[in-house]
Amino acid sequence: MTSLTEEHKRKEAFIRNLFAQIAHRYDLLNTLLSFNRDKAWRRFAVKQCRLRPGGVGLDVCTGTAMLALEQAKIVGPAGKVVGLDFCPEMLAVAKKNLERSPHGHIVELVEGDAMSLPFPDNTFDCATIGFALRNVPDFRQVLREMIRVVKPGGRVVSLELAKPRWPIFKQIYYLYFDRLVPLLGKLGVGVEGPYSYLPASLKTFPHQEELKRIFEELGLVEVSFYELTGGVVAVHAGTKPMGWGE
């Protein structure tokens, strides 16, 4: 359990309201703004989970449940996936996505807090979080909770926006990200603001090298990260050690 500071409470309320505004267009804009790469990114992230048929997975800040559905494809009907989110509007879209998918019955949606996951220790074979770690009030606390609920030997995986390294590509990317993404987002959802927050949130989030070190500081082993599409996004993955807590 953790208590939120006033600053954290303000951020939580802001993020909940932001995603409530964009929920109805979230999946479409993800696909458009990523040039349809978001699906491949999610598949790659789930591959790092090392899930098997019959496994049990968790997707934190599941949003519209697209990452949870990628897990469901692997664990199959003998397995189970839980998708947790704190935004009812996003979960409403997630429910529709599950109803349309042949794998939807494998996923259970839970409204809850990523900072204090409502699950016992050592419950899941993996825990993922996609495009949300930079949005939570305290990302270290969220990672601690993900580690807590994963079984020893299980995997913690983050798919998140990253900071490209290549000089020319980096300049073009930030021009697109800072100028065009907010404009396209405004046209897509009909309100100004939500997609202006996107580039701002990345600037204050740790570089992928630093996030790897944080994974290790929190106790994960076999930590690695992968930069995808020229470093536009990064997937971080680590293993909860056997004998954790003994």
C-alpha cells in the first residue's frame, strides 16, 4: 500500500480525465500516430514475457486491453489474463474490444489502482504495462507492485515511448512529436490538450538506459531493453529472482 502526496493526487486526477476524453479514439489514434507499428510493438513486448499456454498474465494500466489480448493469444483457453485500469471510460472500450475478439473470454477486466494492485503476492507469470509507466504518479512504486504480484521466475515487461539516438532521425522525430502529434490528436478527439501532454510527458521520463538501471535497482535480474523503430519506443524486461523474499 502507498499513500499519495497532493502532487501525485493531482497527476492521477489529470491522467484519469485525460484518458476519459480520448478513450473513444485511443486505438485509432495509436495506430495512425505510430504509422501502424503499435501492433508489432505489442507483439514484441508480449514475446518478452515468456508466457506459455495455460499461463496467467497481468496487464497493468490495460486501457483498451490490446496488450492483454496479445497475452491471451499465447496463454489460450486454458490460461487467464487480467487487465487492470483505473479509468472507467477506457475499460468500457476494452470491454467492446474483448467482445469482438475470439480471445476476449480469456481476459478479465478489473478497475483498480496500479500503485496498489489488488492481488496477492506471487500470483502471475508475468506483468506488462504499455505506454503508461510515464503517466502514473510514481512509476517506481508501480514497478514494485508489478514485481510483488509476479511469481519468482516471472517477468516484468514495459512497453514505453523512448528517446531516439540517431542525430538526424532524432531531429525529425521530435519535430513530428512536438508539432504534428498534438495537432493530429486535436483533430482526432476534438479537444485540445490531451495529445499536447504526450511529448511533455516523455521529456521528463527517464532515458531507456536509466530505466534499465532502475529495473535492476528494484531487484529484477536478466534485465534487458530493446529499442524499436529507430528508438521511438523501448521494451524493458526483467525477471523476478527465484527465492524472492526468503
